[in-house]
Amino acid sequence: MENTAYKSFTHSSDEERALLRRLIAGEMAAYETLFHRYYPTFCAFVRGMTKDTFVSEDITQNIFLKVWINRERLDEEKSIRNYLFVLAKHEVYNYLRTKNRTFTPLREVVSGSDARGGGNRFVA
């Protein structure tokens, strides 16, 4: 039994292999083709995870920037779509992790409690 659906997702088609060869060689037109072909899909995918249009656009642009920077490491036999999904997932997780690590300085907490009438209650 042949797994054509699996192979089409993990392996690139002849057209995609040709595009990846051109991209790996540094051809900007190949990069633009890849960008215009996949940007809407991945921007929507990221927006679904972040629930923020502006953040999703930034993350998606970062994904494609990383593809360009690391183009020489790409494997033309592997699916670029799969690679983009992995990059997108990691970029979103990194964004969410840093978003949840925002700290409020103690000075802001104290000044905020003063404004609500809660300041100096521990002073004797």
C-alpha cells in the first residue's frame, strides 16, 4: 500500500524541488514565489494560535526571514510546507513564552496600591 498523502506532505513535489533549488542558490525570485504562495496560509495559521493579527503578521514575516537566512541548509527533498509549519509552531511558542514572562516592577505595584488606598498599611 502506497502512502501518497503522507509522501506528499513529507516529501516535496518536482515543482517544489525546483523552487527550493533556486531558493538555496539565492535566487530572490524563488524566495518571492515561496513567500507569496505560503504567506497567507501561515499568517492565518499563526493568527489562529495567537488571536492577534499584528502579532501573526510579525511572526510570519520572521518565519520567512529565517527561511531566507537559512536557505542553504534546506533539503530540497523535504517538504518546505512542513518546515514552515514547524518554524511557525516554534515561533508562536517562543512568542507566547516571552509574553507570559512580562514582569511588573515592584515600584509599579507599590505605587498602584497607593492609588487604591492600600499603601503604607504595613507601616507601624
